[in-house]
Amino acid sequence: MKTLGILGGVGPQTTSKVYLSVIDLVRKSGKDKYPPILIYNLPFPLIIENEAIIQGINSQKMLPYLISGAKILEKAGADFGILPCNTLHKYIDEIRESIKFPFLSILEETVLILKLKKIKTIGILATESTIRSRIYEDILKKNEINILYPSQAEQRVINNIIVELLNGRKSDLHSKKIEIICKSFQAKGSKGILLACTDLQLAMKNANSPITIIDTTDILIRASVRELLKK
């Protein structure tokens, strides 16, 4: 079995979810041993995380940590890598250029699923930084998929939820607020919701969305298991 390398810590709860979910899916595949997984928790200052992920500024300060982390995973023996963070996928090309082993893209894997499901119009729930960078817009347009964005007021609600989740605070109100936003997307003609923030999935457990939720974290998890089990 191949060895998976995870660039973790953005945030820690999501990293742990990815780790445990990969193990669970490998078990369910019938394998009689645990998958080999390396995790490198990115040691960046919390103020940089707040600026890059929440405020959508100075994300370039994260790049040295990403490249250093990817190289550490490579030296440790990872056969391929992942980054469970949508926002920092704006630097996926720089990460790939810095290493010699394959690095999966949450953007590319998500497009494959949307095309498989034949979804042509989708709303997006993401960090301020992801929205501003339009990283999904470019790749979705190339594949003839329309993307809808939250209003400024809705984005402020999403930002507040993400901040609370990053600080370990969960609330039943999170899912209720997201449900309202999902209904707004449905009214605009969206055929699905792209959950494009790996931390937001923590707030979706009790949410009852009126339209299909496409969880990018789950997509990355399943893509990782696919690669792990390749011969």
C-alpha cells in the first residue's frame, strides 16, 4: 500500500477528521492492515492563519510553511500528498513545483465529481479568501460549470462561523444559519452547494439543506483512499 502524506493543521479538527476517515474507508475496503499515513502539522503563527484564512489577506506568508512541509513529507517517505484546506489551494502549483512526488488537488478532484453528477450550476460556501481568489471559478468555468456566490451579508455570517469553528466553538445555530443560506442559493437556481471550506463540514452534521451538498473534504478523503489502494 502507498504512503499518504498530509499537510495538516489548517485546522487541526479537519486534519483529524481526514486521518480517521481515510482509515475507516480503507478498513471498509477489506484491507487487513492500517494504511501508512504521515502527518506534518504546519507550525505557522495563529495571526497568519487568521489573516490568510479569515481576512483573506497576506496569504503569501503561508507559502514558505507549505513548501517546507511538503518537502518534509517527501523526505519522510510519502508517495503522494494532500492539503485539507481549500483556501491554500491557490498555491497548489507552487507546492507541486517544490517536490517530486504527486500532490492531489482538491480543486481537480471536485470538478471530476461535479461532472460525474452532471451539476451545471452550483453555489459555494467558503472562506473570504477562497471567495476573493476565485480559485474555483477558473477551473469550473473551464469545465462549463456555473458558480454562484453568497451575498456580502451571507459571507459575513459564514466568516463568523468559520472563526468560531477554528477556535473550537461549535453551536447548533451554525447549521441553522447555513440552511438559510442554502435556501437562498436554491432560489437563485443552484442545483447544489459546494462546501469549499474544510472546516465548515464540522457545522453541517445537523444541517438540512434543501439541495445537494458536495463536501470537498469528503471528495479529498475518497481520492486519497483511491490512491492508497492503487497497485
